[in-house]
Amino acid sequence: MPDASIILLTVAFIAYIASLLITPGKFNVEDKSHSVTLSQYQTVEGVQAAPLFAEGGHIGLANVLFEGLVAGDKYGATIGVMAFILITGGAFGIIMKTGAINNGIMALINKTQRIEWLFIPLLFTLFSLGGAVFGMGEEAIAFCIVLLPIMKQLGYDAKVTVLTTYVATQIGFATSWMNPFSIAIAQSIAEIPVFSGASFRMVAWLVFTLFGLIFTVRYANSIKQTNSASSDAPTVHTSLDICDKLILATFVLGMIWVVWGVMARQYYIPELAAQFFCIGLFSAFIAKVFNKLSANDSADAFKQGAQDLLPAAMLVALAKGVVLLLGGSDLNAPSILNTLLYYSASSIAAVPDFIAAWGMLLFQSLFNFFVSSGSGQAAITMPLMAPLGDLLNVSRQIVVLAFQLGDGLTNIFIPTSASLIGCLGIVKLDWGEWAAFIWRFTLALFVLASSFIFIAYFINYQ
């Protein structure tokens, strides 16, 4: 598949052509506190189409990236969201460079691998938490390398290894209440409080994790070799030193601080970025004191972490530029985007609102095949889906939930997910064989996700 940036540039070109052919429109909304209806829409004649190259600070096709980069303020897209992505990515770069999280997981494997009834449930829950808290995904590839020989010695196969690691992370990712790399970006673009609606998502995480765990344990038990014994399993020689324990404690306390800030102090993007920055700095300080990382090592890790997320930040900017090319997202101002929203909403207005909400889940699930990056999908789809939800009487919180569930859960199936293909490659499992095995479980997850969308709609999830 083309890179997400190529897809967005193609969308930008289509938006430019649309600006030449489509009459802009607007919604006469007197007060943002009132719901928007299709009857408030009207076309506006005489609006100049976007040029190829704009002068004087205006938007044109050639200006789409720059204008997207400089749009907004520190409280939202694009500048604020980009800064948040880069700073948070850098902070996690330091934490991951110290090796404390990896060592913690390896120490847990070492302690539990001989207690078979606890081994898989504990690992599955831990990896699911990793996906929920800090967007763990690609890291599962490394753990597949370590766990595969252990799983085989315990009588399990390669599929159990992928289920316990990568699949667990994606279930956590899809139901996260505080993942800074998906839900924070999506909620920021949708202009709702970051990490809001956490209690409902926590319930979803518990239900989905339990569902995935039951499936994994049942499958593991069904294929376990009767002649294997846990005593034959290779021992993982990893233990936590004082430095690892202090860094892990810093990370846990930092997450508690973040949750407190959001719930008690209504922290938003500027404060959250500063919190994650502090967590990274404290981790770097501890690593320096115990000679695990030098100051320069931590600086390099921060830069590498930010660099790894620079493509996600650029996608946010490019997506914002496309919105500007379409005339912006102000409902009261004439724009091509308002016209697209009007006709999109009109085409599905005949169905009940809860069906429209479910349709958003279906759309995000299918779109994930083309853009498997969570931050990239949020950047591309949220600018359109959030205001579309307003027109269809679907709360923006539900729109974000549909994005989360559609993006995360299908990652365990689609061949365009680099992390999935990486894990399958490590355990020497062909994607076709994996697809034949996992499609029923993926479908069951979609049915469960659909039920949560319906529940969210009927309880007026905000």
C-alpha cells in the first residue's frame, strides 16, 4: 500500500479539483451549544476556488503542507498536537532506551513461565495494558523472538505466541483510555477534552481483554502437547536492578499524575506534554545516576523517539492542510468541506442515528486496511468524521470510540500492518495461515465492538 503521506497528498489533489467543481456552502449556526441540522445548510456563490500556488498567506495546493504546519494554536491542531506528539515521543524514547519496561516484562516471564496456569493470562493482561497505556505494538516483535522457544517447550505453537503478545497489545490499543498516540490525538482533533470518557473505555478494556484472554487460553489448551513439560522450558535470565525498579516506579507514578491532572485539574495538551516530558527527564536522571545511560545517551534517545513520531506529526499537519484547502472547518464560513458534510449526511440521514454511529465503526475498520497507523488514521479521518457526527446526532466521543475500535482491532488481521507482518515473520507463520485462523476471532471482536457502539449511543456517551 502507498504510504499514508502519499494517500493524503492524493486527497489534497482531489480536494483541489473539488474546489474547482463544487459550490461551497455553510451552516447558519447561531450558537455552538445547539445541534447542527441539515436544514441550516445553504450554498454560497462567488467564492474563489483555491489556486495551485497561493500568495499573501492564503491556501493553495502547493501551500497545503506549510499552512497545515502553522495552523491552530498550542491547544489544538496543528501546532499543539504536533508539539505534543514530538515531546511525548521523545519522553517515551528515553524510557524505552533505559530498558526498564522490557526488563520488567522479561522478569515477569522468568517468574511465571513455570506456573503454567498463570503464565499466559498474566502475559496477555500485561501486553494489553501496554497497548492501552503507551500504545505498545511494534515492541511485540522483540518479545515474539524471546517467547517463541519458551512457548514451544511448554507445548504451545507460534499462534499462541502472537496471540499473547501482539494481539493482546492491539486489544489494549483499541480500548485505551489514555494512549497518547491515538486517543489523545483523535480527541484533540475532534475538539473534546483529552482522555475524557475514560470510565466507559476502561470497562471496554476489561471486557475485550477478558474476551481475548478466554479465546487465547482455550486455543492454547486445545493444542498443548501432552508430552511437553514446563521443566523443559528455557529459563529467561533477566532480573530487575534498582535502576529498573526506580524507573518503573517513576513511570507508574507519572501515569497516576497524568490521570489526576486530567480528572482533577482538567489538564489539556500543554500540561500533558509537560507531564510526559517530566517523566522522561526523571527517567533520564535515574539512568544517569546508576550509569545506565549517559546524559548524551538520553538526549539521543529523546531525539530518536521524537524522530520516530515525526511522520505522525507531519500527517496531522498535512491533514489539516487538506481541511484548509477545502475551506476550513468553520460551519458558519463557506467551504467545500461543509458541502461534502451536507451531502454525506443527507445520504445516510434516512437510517437511524445509532446505525449511522455503527457505520462509522465499519468505515474506520475498512479504512484501516489503507492506513494502519493509528495517529495517521486519526489525522486523516477525524477532521471529517467529527463534524459529520454533529450532523447525524452522534456525539464526538462516540466518533472517537468508533475510530479507536475500528483502527485497533483490525490490526490483528490486515496484511498492511507492519507490526503484524513482523511478528508473523519472527515466528515463521504465513499470513494466509494466520488469516484463516484469526478471521473468526476478528469478526467476533467486530460484533463486540458494534455492541459497545450501540451501548455508547443509547447511554448518550459524551
